[in-house]
Amino acid sequence: MSEGRAEGVDGRTREALERFERFLHQRDLRLTEARAAIVEAALARQGHYPIDELIADLKQRGIRGSKATVYRTLPLLAEAGILEPAIVAGDARSYETTFGRHHHDHLVCSRCGRVVEFEFEAFEILQREVASRYGFRLEAHHHELVGTCPDCQAGEPPRG
């Protein structure tokens, strides 16, 4: 990572950039200015965000780059463990920055798209037991429970 870039970022962002640079180097790829800017913009985001919002952030920061560069970089960032695909809303894929955050799962409202992050130790125990039963060494998982949130339920006609 260039010294000029390293000076202007916080410790978490610097660590993510260094990790991504090592990841890219192992694949004979470079950490370009555009890729570094995408990392910085993703780490500045909170929660879940559609790709279009990330692209808008980059434009607002004055970063020149194509949508294609963003779309090609996001899977690399996911593979490097910096972010991960989150919720599919229509055709637009959303992402969530995971670098430096603790693990959690999601409840998603199928009507309004509301996302609730939660931790539930019983899920963690159960998935380890299932993996063990089938001889798997668990590396990662994604739980996304889809239902109707209380606000949307309140607007429903009574069932009967």
C-alpha cells in the first residue's frame, strides 16, 4: 500500500487495505487506486447497502471509475473477507462490510425489506453439531430468516 494512501486512513481501513493488497498479490493482481477507493468507501458504509449507493459514494468522493470496476472488485472483496453479499432486493444485490465486525445473522421482512441483525448462540451451536455430524469443518455460514416484520403485520387484515 502506498505511503500517501496509508497516511490518510484509520487503522481499520489500513488493515483492510493491507489484507486486500496481500490477497490481490497472491492472485497476481494489484491494489489500484480505484480498488483502494472502493475498499475505503465500503468501510465507511454502515449496515447493508446496494451497489448503486456504493457507486454514488465513490462519485461523491470524486473517484473516477467505472461501474464495471466496482462490480468486478466486490466479489474479490468478498473472497478476501472484507465484505459479503447481504440481501437480494429485487435484482440489486446488497452488501455488508464485515471486516472488523463480529458475526451476526439477519431477519429480513419480505414486504418492506427491513433488516434486523441478531446473534443467537443456539444457532451457532446447532450448525457446529450439523457440520460435525457430516464430517465438515465449518468455515463460514450465512443465516437469513425471511418473514413479515411487526409493522407490516400490523397493517395486515386479520387472518381467519
